[in-house]
Amino acid sequence: MTQTLEPSSETATSSGRVYRPGTAELAPKTYTRRRRSIEIGLAVAFPAALIGLWQLASSGDWIDGRLYPSPAEIISKTGELFSERDLGSDIWISVKRIIFGYVIGAALGLLFGITMGMFRLVRKAMEPTLVALYTVPKLALLPIYLTIFKFGEKPIIALIATTVFFFVWLSAMAAVMAVPDGYQEAARCFGVSRWQMFRHVVLPGALPQIFVGLRISAGVAVLVLVGIEFVLGGDGLGFVINQGRILGLIEQTYVGIVIVAAIGVIFSTLVRFIGRLLSPWAPDDATQGQA
């Protein structure tokens, strides 16, 4: 008689202990959706709790409202600034500067980083000079850029592009150099061309790490922009923040800070989303670390 074995939810391991498959193995799609929901909930709940605590502390006079206005006051001031000083124009000016500077700097950084990562002689020739320039505080270059480009948008965009360039260059070069030699040796056995090596081996292996550098440089671009607008003044979110400080309009300063933070989050999230589209083989955050 043939005995039919029923599927079991338990599997014995080599150590003798019994491993019981969980939801992640039995229903991976359900597990992923549930985990995503929890992660989104936590991502919303944490800042909401901080804002609620801030509002409570301000309402209860636990903190000095002259230095730390409540979230409700900041929201009210935001509406006033949109109607009284056209805050939307300052936001759009800053966003345009970030986009242009970031795109130019990232494109040049990728070009130099990938080239230097693939060609040893190019790397040995250029790396010492670029490392020396990397250590120079970028705001120190602003007077030089003002001399070259005069006042206007060009020196601002050029300084953002310069800062982004160095972050992307370093991450791209390191990512290309980190691709295992075994991958390239295996590809050479099939007689691939240099372009095929780059397209099918080097780029897929380096792309996830490259996007880490692109995300970091997205935040750095926002930081540099605010610093430049602090110094030059005239318009932009950095000017809004600094003007509030000078005139004692603390709510205006907080409005600018909150909007800058929101732009940074949106920009970084957008770069991350593009990275997931272009490198779907990269490990997802949901698979990293412990629950």
C-alpha cells in the first residue's frame, strides 16, 4: 500500500531543531503588504507624535513660545507668507536651483566616477587632484564663482553642481571598483566587448551603490543651497529663513526650515524611487536588518 504524506508546516534542520515556516515563506505577498503597511504607519506616527508633543509643550507653556512657536502658529504663518510675500515664488526659485545644480553635478560626477573606476591609469592620474579639491570647503569657492559668473543664478547653480559632483564622483568610483573581479573574468571568457562588459556586468553591479551616493548628494544639494542663499540674500528659502532671523520673525524662520526639510525629503525619496526602478535587483530595505 502506498502511503500518502501530508504536507507539514515543520521542517527538521541538520541540528535537529524544528523550523516552522512563517508568513514570510507561506504567503510572501501578504507578508510584504503587511510589513509595508506597518512601516508606513510608523513613518507617519513618529513625526506626528513629535508634532503633537511640540504642540502640547507650547500650549502648556513648557517651552518659550517666543523661541519655539507651536506647529499651529507655524501653519498659520505659512498661509500668511503665501498671501503676503508670495512664498511660492521663493520655493520655486530654490527648487529650480537645486534641480539644475544637482543634474549638472550628478552627470559630471557619474562620468568621472565610472571612468576612473574602470580605468586604473585615469584614476591614478586624476584622483590626487580631485581629492585635494574635495577637501576645500565649497562655500569658500563662492567668491571665485562670483568673480567668474557675476551675480545671478550661474554662481549658485555652479556651486551646487560642484558640491554634488564630488559626492557622486566618490560613490560612483567606489561602486565600480567594488564590482567583484570574478564577474568580469567570467564575462571575458565569453569574449564580451568593453561596452558589453560595462553594460551587462559593471553597471548592474555598481548601480545600487551609485544611487546611495545620489541620494546623499540630493540632501547635500539642499544644504548648500540654503547656505548660499543665506550669504547672497535676495530670494529663495535660505533668504526667507535668514530674513526671519534678522527681523525677529521667528515663525517665518521656522516656516522656511520646515519647507526646506520637506523639499529634502521629497527630493531624496524621488531619487530613491528612480533607483528602485533602474536597479530592481538591488536588495530592498524590507529585506535588510531584523524586524
